[in-house]
Amino acid sequence: MQYHILAIGDVVGEPGLRHLEKNLRPLQKLKQIRFTVVNGENASGVGLTPEQAERIRDAGADAVTLGNHSFGKMQIKTFLEDTPWLLRPANYTGRMPGHGCEIFDLGGVRVRVMNLIGRCDLAWGAENPFTTADKLLREGEAEFTLVDFHAEATSEKLAMGYYLDGRVSALWGTHTHVPTADERVYPKGTGYLTDLGMTGPVESVLGIEPWQSVESFLGGLPGRYKSPEGPCKMQGAVFTLDSDTGLCTAVERVDLR
């Protein structure tokens, strides 16, 4: 049996959150999606609140993943501890609240979702994501394993794809907010995309007001970043998984405006 799994790129600001709420369920119906993972770490611009996490969940997400801005809003700490479907990177140290891997039961089929963070120019203090993945794959049983690798370096993401090829169903990158055109199935059957892109304003620089980004690069004071209003996009990918093998047969990018 085939299962269609949807992964949605970083939700940015209130405009991105509203766009997700409007468009996620229609897309799920159109693509016959059985399970959805949404990266929500930028729902507040930097971090997300418990209320925003609930809104992402209510919009249709089965699991919400985070990244380097996991604790941008400190009120998320307790919520992370109490919420199984909200994941922060698993390779953060044990001093951090929350968890980074969860197994979901779809009624006879189990889906493991793993959230990792890269160390190249990003979370230098995190534990090794490669060896963390090895450890998590030995814990529990699941027919499918999905990995959100929140990382800066494309080389680190590609290397992780080869490292986990044949051992996970699908692996995608988040964080850069710019979608890549390298969707593929690796030689041993893992679906892959270097970066999903983002869910947020089209006329923006990674989801923020363009003039603020320009001012920053000019060496000025851009002020507190905010997301512009206007047309939005929802970017991600659909992975088609085979329940007999637990691996991927096709990857399709999504860009809904």
C-alpha cells in the first residue's frame, strides 16, 4: 500500500500561519495525504508560542518540528515537555526541555518522526546529528521514519541523506527558507530534498520585510523584524511511501500561492 506524506517548510509570521490555516487541509485532500509534518519554528518570526503551535496542529499538522529558534519564545518550554507531537531537535543536549523523536500510530502503521539540527555554521554546541540518528533508529519500532534536518550547510544535509539512505523513508532539510530543485529517491530508497522552502510572504527576504533585510546588509538598524502582509506561498514536498518496504517511491515538490 502507498502512503502520501506531506512535509511543509518553515511557517513564518502571522501571514504564513494564516496561509497555512487556509490551504493545508485542501492540499491534504487533493494529494490524499495520510500524515503531515510542519516546521513551525518561525511562527513568531523567532520561535513560536504554545497558541501558535496549537494553531498549526489545528490547521492539519500531525507533527510540528522546530530548529535553531526552538526557544525563541521561552513560554514554549513547558508546552514542549507536555506535548508529544511538538518536537525540537533531538541532538540538543539533555539539558534542553522537550524531545526530538516520536512514533505516531496511524492505525496499524507506525510513523517515526525525527527532528535533527545541523552543526555547520548553526548549532555548534549540539551533539552529532549523525550518531544521534543512529541511536534514535534503535529505539522503538516503526514502518516509516521521517527526518526533518534543520541545517544551514547543503553539504551536511546531502551527507546525511547518503548516511541514512535505506534506513529512513524520507529526509528533508529546513532552515534556509529557499526551496531546492533536487528532489529525488536515493539509491537505497530514501526520499530526499535539500530544503523545503518556507510558508510565508512572497514579497519578502526569507519571510521578513525586504527593506529591513536591505538595511541590515547596509550596516544600519533595521529594527525588530516583521513579516509583510500580501500574497503568501506554502512550500514543501509530498513523499510517496511503500508500506511493504518502508521506503520512498516518489517525491513531488509543493508550492501553493
